[in-house]
Amino acid sequence: MRYSSVYLLCVPALVLVGLLLAAPLYSTVAQTFGGEVALFGRYGAFFENAFNRDVFFRTLKIALITTVIAAALGYPTAYFISQAGPKWRSLLILCAVLPLLTSSVVRSFSWIVILGRKGSVNTLLMKLHVIDAPLRLLFNEISVVIGLTYLFLPLMILSLVGVMENIEDDLMDAATSLGAPRIKAFFAVIVPLSLPGLVVGAVLVFTGSLTSFTTPQLLGGDGSTVLSTLIFRQAMVLFDWDGAATIATMMVVLTLSVITAINMAARRLNPAA
Amino acid sequence: MPTLELRKICASYGDNRILTDLDLEVADGDFVSLLGESGCGKTTTLRVVAGFLRADSGGVLLDGEDYTRRPPNRRGFGYVFQSYALFPHLNVFDNVAFGLRQRKVAREEVRRRVDEMLEVVGLAALRDRLSKSLSGGQKQRVALARALVIKPDLLLFDEPLSNLDAKLRVKMRVEIRRLQQEFKITTLYVTHDQEECFSISDKVTVMNDGVIEQFDRPEHIFSQPASPFVARFVGFENFFQLRHQGMSDGRHQLVAADGTKFEAPDRQTIPGGRLLGAVRPEAIALGPAARTGQAGEIAGSIAFRTYLGRGYQYIVQTALGDLTVNGEDQQPFATGDTVTLRVPPDRMVLLGDA
Ligand SMILES: Nc1ncnc2c1ncn2[C@@H]1O[C@H](COP(=O)(O)OP(=O)(O)OP(=O)(O)O)[C@@H](O)[C@H]1O
Ligand SMILES: [Mg+2]
């Protein structure tokens, strides 16, 4: 077999990607510029509407908050897992990914049970007399953030553990022997060296949260519409396919710009990565 | 400059006991090596000294001060790792400056001292290079500079040269010794390379399975090993069980199980219990079969011959078992030849047989 013919092996995958990804993407983007409107007319119209603007910034805000919380919770967890012995490590990783094995619908529903008026959280707080009346924990931005964090935390942990495992143990010892207390050594050595894992994790969590549909649909209320649920409404309730395509295109652009921004920030912090 | 003392150190990983009642003293300004086979606990000992590993019991003292529970960042020891452990995200300058910055040394002085140290180890030209883009020898120098620049009270090396090629190893070990003497730093050096160890150390500690077998000057370890283990380690290959039969002509008179007589110089003290005589392959004289009845004569026949480049090595079958003997180039013996071996009295070392 000639070497170049090896490339032929890629053809089936390329055809599949072309048919299922590139073509629909092209037609979606093309649709937003078609018809009797000015060049960016549909985008302008979208942002003229105050409700749409709120949805846009809320989506961005929820995705960012989820990413930050997932990073804050995932970082120590991942470090702990990476420092555990080999036996414990596999067990802990299994525990971390276990939620990924159930459907996101089921996982979102479980939060309805936990956060509802008569859910476990409210019942417990009432019993302890911390509160008199049940808190409104469900169908708002908080419940969406909680649901999304729960959904995507494993991805953050996994990408961090992968990187942290490969940081040489001797580096922490080297830093402490040179006079750095453990906590300072952690920030001087582990943090910069695990940045690539944080970037991958952040990108996964951010894009996942930005585009997720089930969780905001089930856990969000009328006041917490996000772009994905808005697309659903435009397309399936209002049958405004042009409008839905416009929002979809914006989400793609938004995702790509945030990924670029995160990457650039990471490169500035750590030129070696 | 301070003296390091280890007192009855016991250390383990989990339930696995690695060091047992280890005593060691490194005197002021001395260069002491820990020599031993892979897995005998050399790195573990260094890690206890550095404070990376907490000993189960026993004490680490520096100049009489108890360091046992002091965290590594407050010990002020320089540690050179086998893997170098350079910070891959920092350049050469920042790697070397790391320790000074932890000590809140002023910016200007950090610059001056780091540049000075890079000059000393010959890396001034590479100061802005990322550490992961360096060659093995260059990394080794950075690691050395990084440990030296903090003016450590004690310098610890864990097989620092094992990843370098043979030529560079010799060059670097001379350099390490030169710097150690120039800065007069008390040093504990781990290696499993005998030659390296003997060539640069003031004293050598031979370790076996978590205990110290002998602590002595390199020349003594080489000529007067204190245990069968050390003897084997430094190249004694022939051992016979002996019985002591008193003194005569100012020499120890000894006899082997088959009646062969041996003599040994009286400067050797006789260990109690069972005796073992140890002889190097090159110490035994090999000649054609001819008995004179003198002590130290063994009859045998050549069982096997290998060429060493400089002379031959023979495995000789004797009543005392198979002995390893080195012979000259001129008239090699052939397999099956009957020969007589002579062990000169002053070439036999007497050991207690554990
Ligand atoms: N982190 C660890 N956890 C468990 N056991 C360990 C650990 N590090 C070392 N050991 C065990 O402790 C024993 C001594 O190890 P140590 O690293 O001190 O050997 P060494 O003399 O330095 O050997 P080498 O010349 O191969 O470096 C070995 O049997 C090793 O398997
Ligand atoms: Mg070792």
C-alpha cells in the first residue's frame, strides 16, 4: 500500500463530518443572512429586544459562574485524587465519573426532588429551625447553576487529574527544600503546571453550560430563559426558523471567542504551556 | 560548617520498613557517600534527612540541634535530585533564583548572586533558556546551581550523575567535588557507582537493606571490608570457611574444611564466631600444577576461561569450591589444565561469617 493511500482511511469520517456538521452549520449561518433584511439585520433586531439582551447576558453569566465554581470545587478535588495512591486513585476517579453514566434528564430531575419546596434541603433547614418558610431554590438561576455544576464538574476534575498526575512529585519537594512552605510551593509549581488541564476543563464546562438545554429547561423558570431554551421556543413554538438560526450562530461565535480568550489568558500566564 | 547526625532512624513506607536503626555522622565540611544496591534505602535516607519523609523513630540532628520534626522549607538544605526536578515552566535564571526569592532577598542581590552562580557552573549564556530545553548535563548544572545559591547548611545529592554519559559523569563529579570544597559544604551523596563514590568521598557508607554495613575511608573499605556483603560489593569474589588455629611466625594460622592451610597477617583482628576468608580474583597467583606444601596453596583444574581484554579470567575447580582467578596474557591455561593457586598471606581478608 502506498503511504498516501493511508489518507483514504479518513474519507468515511470526513464525509460524515461534512454531512452532519459542516453542511448544517453552513446552512444555519447562511440562513441568518438570507431574505429581505440588511446584512446583520437579524442580529441587530435580536439585540434591540430587551428580553433577548437579558437572555444573552444571562446565558453568558450562568456559563461563566458555573465554570468558576466547577474550577474552584474541581481543583482541590483533582489535586487530592492525583496525590492518592494508585489503588485509591482509580476508585476516586470512578466515583467522580459515575454521574456521567446516568442521563442528564435523570440527573436534573433529581435536583427537583432535592431543591423543591418540600425537598430534602428545605425539610432539613426547617427541621433545624434555620428557616421558618421554605426557600425558593428551584426554577431560577441558582438551580440552573447548581444543576450545571453538578453535570460538568466531572469533566473539570478529569481534565485536571490527567494533567496533575503527570507533574513530577519531586518538584514539590524541590520547591519546599528551597524554602517554600507547602502552600506557596503549590501555587508556585502545581498551579502553573496544571494550567493546561484547567484550560481544557474550563473550555469543556463553559461550552457545555452555554449550550446545555435539558438542565435549564427542567431546572430554570420563566425568569431564567437561556439561549438554548430560547432557540427551542423560536423554532418549535413560534416557528421563527430565521430567528432560531440567528441565535444558534451567535452561540457558536460566543463559544469560539470565549475558548480563544481562555487560551490566550493561559498562554500569558504560562509561556511554557 | 555543621555536623549532621542521624540517630537510630527507622523509616517505612506504609507497613514496609525500609530503614532500621540507622546511625550516621557526617562531620563538618566532609563529603560522605551512601553506597548501596538499588532499593537498599539510599533515597529514603536522604528524604528523611531533607524532611520529605517523617521517620518513624530516631532523630536527625544538625550541630546538635534537633531537626527531626522541622519542615523541609525551614531546614535550609540543598537537594539535588536524580531527575534534576527543575521547574519546567521557569527559565534557568528563575530556577536558580527560586530559593533566594523564597528568602525575600532583595531583587538586585538575587540578580547578582544568581548570575554569579551561573558563571561558576558555566551556564551564564543559557540564563534565559527554558529549563526543559536543556541537555542532561546542563540540567544537572542548573540543579547544582539552584542548590548551591542558597548557601545551604548541608548539601544532599541523590545519584546526580546517573542520567549522564560516562565521560560527562567523570567531568561532573570532579566539578561537584571542586565546588563542595570551594564552598566547604557538608555533603551527603548517594550513588550506586563504586568508582564515582570512592573517587570523590572523604568517607563512604556502605548500605545493605536499610542498615549500614561499614562506614570508613574509601581506601579502607576497598582493602579492609568489614563484612562479606561489603567484600562482595567491592570486588572480593572468593570466600572460604576457615578455622583459626592460633598464631605462628607472627601470622594467623588458618585451616579450611578440607585441610588446606592459610596464613593471614596479624594486623587483622579475628572476628568471633565462624570465619570467612575473602580474596580478590587478581590477588591469587595462578601457576602450573606444582605443590611445595606451603600455606595458601590450592590444587585445581581450569573449568572455564573468559577473555577480559587485559588478561584472562578463569573459573578454577578446587576442593574449596569454584574460585575466580585472573591470569596474565602470556601463557593462557586451557580448560581442563591442572593448576596450583597461591593465596599470598597479606592478600586475604578475614571476616566474620554472619
Ligand atoms: N514512595 C514509596 N512508596 C512505597 N515504597 C517505596 C517508595 N519509595 C521507595 N519505596 C521502597 O523503598 C525501598 C527503598 O527505596 P529507595 O528509593 O530508598 O532505594 P534506593 O536505595 O534509593 O534505590 P535506587 O538506587 O534504585 O534509587 C524500595 O524497596 C522501594 O520499593
Ligand atoms: Mg534512589
